[in-house]
Amino acid sequence: MAKKTKVRREWTATEIHKLKGLAKKKVGVDKIARTLKRTAGATAVKASMLGVSLDTRG
């Protein structure tokens, strides 16, 4: 059985804009990740790279 390869998607300007907007509203990292269809880890790393503070409680 072949392993499923993970496909990395580049962050679009629209996704970054949504990430910043939701973080400003203090939405939790899990909800932001679901909205962007990304993992919580990927969302947290991108926010950190952008210097955006996230609410990690949910």
C-alpha cells in the first residue's frame, strides 16, 4: 500500500488576511484553523511568523 503524500499549500493573501482578522477578534486557534482548512499547528506557526498573537485556548 502506497503512503499518502502530504501536499503543502502556499498561504494566499486572502488566507493571511482572514487569519489576522480572526486573531484580532480573539477567535481561538482551532476555530481559525477550521475556517482556513488548515491544521492548528500550521496556523499557529504562520501566525508566529507574521507576529500575530493567537488565543490558544480554543
